[in-house]
Amino acid sequence: MIENSRLLPAKINLALHPIRSEDVSLQSFYLHLLHAAIQGLGERGRVARDILAAYQEAWNIPLENRKPTLNLDQIVGMLQKREHWREFWKFHERGYKYLLLFEMMFIYLDEFEFIHNCDFIQEFQRRLAIGPVSLHQLRHTLRLLLQGRIGEAEKHAPNVGDFRFFFDTFRNEEQFACLPEKKIAVVATMSSGKSTVLNALLGRKVFPSANQACTSKIVRWTHRPGLSRLTAYARNTGVDIRWQLTLDEMRQWNSDPSIPSVYIEGGDGPLSSFRSRKVVFIDTPGTNNSRDDRHGRITQDFLHGEDYDAVMYILDATNLATEDDQTLLHQTLEAAKGKQMVFLLNKVDALDMEAGETITGMLEMAVSYLRENGVPNPFVIPVSAYAALLFKLALGGQEFSRKETRDLDRLYALYQDESYDMNRYVRMGHPQETWDGDSVAEDNGVPYPRERLQLALYRTGLSLLPKIF
């Protein structure tokens, strides 16, 4: 039985979709019909665009073919025109109309039993000559899949089209659910760089980051091997789902007091920190927001009452040993007794070397501070999350603001210096990383040798985390 089906449609591998191998014209017809169905079934326009964009990106639809959405009459009318007879024939004779109807129900897993009564589905059936027996067969197939009876579903499915794509999706979900996972609670006071650490691990900006309280709820991010897209849903009175989560959407969810928690899944790719592993990071609110003490209560309730295996506690190298941090540290140690704890000393790139500050000196101060507050043998890793994030964005060819470009130049030069290799300051081995890719990355018009960017990224210290957790 599939326990949590909410995000399942958003996690399908669209690159393996049967229509992916067809020509652009038929792909466009299929996507127009799917998009019209989402709109016709009452889904909000933003989500409809989100889903359409995911398909277009996965299928490499040229920009000139990404036309404005058409309604059902216009799409069917186009299919029936003489110049489109080949696409019309394929759509009917290859069973793609059944595939599409099944996909409509698949996208609406929470209510697929009822959507057949809506006007759009009935009109879709009428215009494309799909009988009630076929609809019943498709619905029963989906019921079997949701019950985990995949073999029965394969036998029951219509002998048309290619439904293996959906069967494989359910198989992959069951296999993923059985993978061993490690749940890591991420804890820090406000503005310690907790969101930047998570963004650096992701290699993209999703967690809001600013010099103020940014996280107001529990956010779970599960790294899923093979899924580069960031799927997500917010739990409130309903369920708000995203196929491709953006920073702006995360900010909106974060500012909505009616949403207690957010679930994110995905984030795999060539720059993924955890590669083939299933790791769950649980982001907790910053606890020293003077205007809202709920943040501290939410964090403490989680630490005392929820299931997690380890704590990643983030210290601010530029503002160490504050009263707020001491309070949170003592609370965390009490709640997480017996659990693995790793401390990240963040923002080491902001140290003033000319004023005599050194990485070794700051590390010794952090260790002494932790020992004085009840951690006899702390494991501390100095890191620069902001530098790691910029290096990953540069390797991914992302555009930068003017400030980010200046910061990238400065940090790139800084981490060419071997003395800034954070791995040297941790008592553990650090096997050499292996990297694939071209020799040069072009970033905002400025060329950086790719191998030097990768070396700089490795030296930020975050590459140690997969070896620890």
C-alpha cells in the first residue's frame, strides 16, 4: 500500500514517458490536453503552469512550441484537421487517449474516484470516444496500484498504450520507501546560516536566507536518488503541491501561519552532496526571534517529541558563544541525549586574518565553548556554506547578481589557498573527490576553470558531511 501518495505524481520520471519518443507536434497536442484537463478540473493556474513546465523541460519542447494553452474544443479541432491526420491516428490507434485519461486520474490521486463525474472528463470522453467500460477499467487499475498490487494492475490494464511507465513509478516508490534513511535535525539560532547550509547541500536556492528569522515551521527535505526536480507539498487545511518548488513559493509557504509543515523531496543531480543515499534533513525554526517565541517552542517540541537520528548544530563563527546560543545548546543536548551530534562552525570565510583571527584559533574557541557547556568531546567542522553555494551555482551555470559575482570572485580566490582547506582542520581522513565534467565553466560571462571550482567547493568543508552521516 502506498502510504503517502500526495507527491507521487510529481515524482514520475518524465524522461521515460511514452510520449517522449513521439514528435514535437504530438507531444504538444498531448500537453495541451493535459494542461486543459488540469484547468478544467479546477486546479489553480499556478500549479497547472508548474506541471506543464515540468513536462516541457523534461521533453525538451522548443520554446517556439510552448504555445498559449488552448481549450478542449480548440485542441480536438486541431487534431481533426487534415494536416494533422497522422497525429490524430496515433492518438487514437496507439491508445494515447486512454493513456492521457489515466494520467489525468494519476495527477489527481487524492480524488481520482470522483473526477469522472466532472464536466471536463465527461466532455473529454465524448469528444475522444472513450466508453464507460474503459473508464472503469482505468480506475480499477489505479486502485490496484495504490493498494500495492502492481502485478494484478498490469494484468487488468487496457491492452493499449504503454502503462509500464506508471507501473514502474509505483515500483520505484515502494523500493524507495524500503531504503534505509538517516534523519538529521538541523538546529541553530537565527542568522547562523542554517538555510544557507541547506541550500549549499541542495545546490540551489530554495530555503529562504536573510539576516532575520527565515524558517517559521518544520521543513523536511528528503534527498531522493534519481529525482533532480524538487517536489513539495505544504500541509494545511488542504494540500498545496508543487512539481518544481521555487524560492518565492517557499517564502510564501513560510510566511503562512496556517501551514505547520512543509515536505520536500528530490534534489539529486551531478552536484548532489549525497548522491545515491536517502537522507532526510529536518529544518527547525531559528529560536531567538524576539518578536515570535513560537519558533523556539516549535523547535523544542520537535526535539523532544519527534523521530530523528542525529543533530547537525550550526554555530556562527562571527558571533560565537552568545546567550541565545547557550540556551539553545543546553536545550538541544537535553532533548537529544544519546543521538549523534555534529557541529558546523559556519562563516569561517568572514574571519579577519589581518586582525589576527585564524581558522585554528576560531576552531579552538568553538571547541572550548562546547566543552564548557556540556559537550566533552565535540566534533566540529569549520565550513563556509555561502562559498559552497556560490561554487555549486557557478558549476551549474547559474546567473548571479552583482553582489554575488563580487562575492564569487573573492571566495574563489580565497579557496585557491591551501590554508583554507577546511578538511585539514578536522581529525578524519578526506579521500580525494572525483569529478566529471568539462574543463571550464562559464558563469555570468566570467570563465572559471571547472577543476579549480570543484577544488574550491571541496575545501569549503561541506563535502565531509556525506562521510559522517
